[in-house]
Amino acid sequence: MKQFVNIATAAVLAFAFAGCGGGSGIGPQEMQKQEIKLRDRLPTDWVEYNNGDYQAAIDSFAETLEQADAFTGSEAILNEIKSEAHNGIAWSFFRLQDLESAWNSFQQATRLNRRNPDAWAGWAGVALASGRYNDAVQFAMQAIEVDPEYNSGFRIGEGNRGLEHDQFDDRHIRLMLADAYFHLGRYSAIDRADPNNAAAQVRLLKGSFTFEDPGQLIQEMSNVSLELQQETTGGF
């Protein structure tokens, strides 16, 4: 009877390990090599983007996605890598002013990794450019929630891999929020502190701002936009 129990236990364990992917014949070292190879591609993909060849960047990120399909390691790691590749494709489409394709790619990036602030920030920009102001607010707030000090120009991935691009930071996100709120008619909340309006976002950017009327508000938003453009080279 004892022998039967041992045999049955061994059979159950063998089945369980097979179900966990142990039958693939790929060990931890090989999986780590695959992960390193994929992660090493991402900085190179961003180089194409930063060189201004956005179609080449799309092709390069797409090739990373193709190679990721063969990855046999952790699903969480795979999703993180694929999210970054979709994010790069989305920013490239955004630069090419293909808003629909950028929207779809940012959607994929955030679905795979909801902790990717760069994708949320880019998606907010696409939503704003598309006149989808409620979506712009939602995506911008998500970006700030994930990383209150977000800066696309200093992005570092796993293993100190450089993923930087443009000069887009939390101030641009605040300005997008102000713009979206303005278009939604949410100019100010004089009676109480409320960040969910355009004037409050301008105050967060300027340090002090007193709302008088929509005309004065839009002028101040334009001033902030000009200051950011002069300070950075992103052109957003």
C-alpha cells in the first residue's frame, strides 16, 4: 500500500510540474538569456525613435514583439517587455500624427502593464489631440498616480537600460489636464480646493494663480505652454 501511495504521489507531482511548463526543456539560465536579449533590444529600438526615423522605430519595436512571442519565461516579465514595445510603437505613431494607430497601441501597452506611466502620458496626449477630453483626464491622472515625478527624458528600465525619449514630464501632463478641463467647461472651483479643474492645475504649475475669467485662464495656460516649449526640445 505504501509503495502504491509513493507511486501515486510521484505521478501527481510529475503532472503538476509538467503543467507549470517544466516539460518545455528550457531551464532557468536559458530563460534568463531570453529575457536579457529582449530587454537589450528596447534601448536600441528607442534609438531609432530618437533619431527621428519613426517608421524604422515601429519596425524595430515590432520585431521585438515578434521575438517576445517565443519567450518561455514569466508572463509578468513578458507583459512588461511587450508593453514597452507597444508603447514605443504608439509614440512613433503619435509623432507620425496617426492618432488612431497610436490610440490602439497605447491601449495595448497599458493593458499589458498598467504601471507604465509613459504609456498613460502618451495616451492622454492622443486623447487630447482627438478631442476626447474625459479620456484625456482619466489617462493623465493615471500617469500621475503611477509616477508623480514622471519624466520621459530620464526613463531607466531593468538593469539600468536607457529608455529615454523626448522631454515630456509631469508638468506637461498637468498642462494637458488643464487643457482637457478647460474644454469640459471646468474652469475653476472658487468655493473650495478642488484639483479637478483647469485653474487648479495651473496653480500646481505656477505656484500661484487667481482665476478671473476663462479668457484670462486660457492666456495663462498659453504662457505656461510657451515656457515649457522654450525649456524643452520636445515640441509638445
